[in-house]
Amino acid sequence: MTTLATPRFLLRPPATGDAEPIARYLNDFAVAGNLARVPFPYHLSDARAWLRTRRPGLPLEETNFAIELPGTGFAGQVGFHRGSGGAVLGYWLGQPFWGQGIMTEAVIASLDWFFRASAANEVLSGVFAFNQASLAIQTKLGFTQTGRSTLLCLARNAEVEHIDTIITRAAWTGRLQ
């Protein structure tokens, strides 16, 4: 299983011991309400059930990384899941860690890894229309908007307007030139 080092922290495979901080941070509507696939309230049993799905040998498109801050521990997640159009990037960060550039650094490391490890020509993502902080990360990193859709937000129990985004391999590798 892959572990990535960034200048400030590690991205490592999620572990059983992450269940309590996952449950604590996702049982915050300010976090869960920005995510499509997370119910609210979010319980320790939800975290344990999700962690049981993380096992060695998953395809690259199903890889998730725990964000491990030195001296603090688990702070959030970044990773990929399979969508109908290919790999989809998703991420979240516990509210105490917002506004520190952590997620930008985590997304950079995970996309660098994904494009090196796979033959994929693009990664899809997106944000709910009200999530301007997450959209700012994607815009800064070169994602482009491809349209709008609606997506079920489990925490809100509603279909919510979603801004669909994409980054191509060429745009990702070309951003440094």
C-alpha cells in the first residue's frame, strides 16, 4: 500500500485506528454537508464500515489516503473512486484544519501519484455550488468546469447543484512549465 510524503505531512493508507477521528470530523455538518456520499449524523459505526472497504489490492481508481499531520494525527482524506466517466477525485478535511493549505498540498500529491501510477488521461471531480473553498482549490490547480448537474447529498438528504470539473493529464503535467 502506498504512502506519500509532502513537505508538511504524510498521505498514508487509512487504518482501523482512524475510525474515531473520521467519525468525529464527519459528524460535523459543515464538513459532511459538502460531501455527496457521507450521511449525517455520522457515527463511529459508519467510519468502521467504510474502513472495512479499504483493503490491499484495490484498483488505483479506488485508492484513498489518510492525511496524517505530524504531532496531530489524522486530519482528513483525499482519494479516488470510480465514476461513470472514470476516476473521480474526492477529499475532505476536518474543520480544525481548514484554511492552512493542507488540502491543496494533499490534492497535488495525490494527483501527482495518480497520473504517475495510471494510464488515465483525466480525473473528474467537482463541488457543490455553495462550496467555494473547494472550488478555489480545483481552480488553482488547473481543473476546468465542464458543466453543472445535480447530485444527491446524503447529509442534506437532497439533490444539490453540483459544479462538474475535470483535469487532464496534459493540463496537470503542463501546469509546472
